Amino acid sequence: MSPTEIARQLGVSRVTVYNWQARGGGRQAQIRPCGRKSKLAVSERARLERILERGAVAYGFSTEVWTGERIVRVVAERFGISYHPKFIPWLLRSWGWSWQKPVRQARERDEAAVRRWTLKRWPQVKKTPGAGMRA
């Protein structure tokens, strides 16, 4: 088959087919990983994932939040490998993890007091009472 026909049947561009041929053709050329090899070995990655799963407090940090800077520090201390903190979200996504920002709330927050204020005081200070108020 011609590269054009192969591309049409596989749903890829003709250039992609030429690239596969340049790599030696066949199925292995199609699935060969691209880019630089990971700095972390498979065993190191597994160890790092276990550390992250245990939590930041278990590692010695004051809060449970894993920041890019904290993960960079762990990787440097445990494996002697340096990463830039801005690379960490990409790294975590490549492992199937999601990068999330914590919801910021005061630790001292009193939910009962907030609810009381919302139900009693808020309607008094609101300019248009009743609009959208639900308990």
C-alpha cells in the first residue's frame, strides 16, 4: 500500500506514516516512546508514589499539601535528581495523578456560626432581601 492509503486507513497523516517508515516500520515504530528518557527509574517512581500517597505530614511537612517545591525537595533528597517545580504538574499528570489546588479556609472556621450569620444577619444587610437566599 502507498503511505497515503495507509494514512487514510489508520486515520493519521501521511507524514506520520513516513516517520514510522523512517524508524524501521512496523507496529514497534508506531508505539516507540518519544522524547527524553525519564530521570526517575521505574523503581524510583514507585517509591516516590508511595511517599506521596502517605502524605506530606508523614514525610515531615507541617501541612498535607504537596506543592511543586515540596515534591522537588523529596525527589532531590531521596533520589539525588533535580526537577524544576513547574515540571511537577506535568510529571504527575503523566502518571495519571491530578494536580489540584487546596480550598483555602481558616482552620478556626465555625460552620455553625457561618450558617447562623447567613440565615439571620445576611438578609438584614443585603440590598435586595430574599433574592437567591436558600438555607
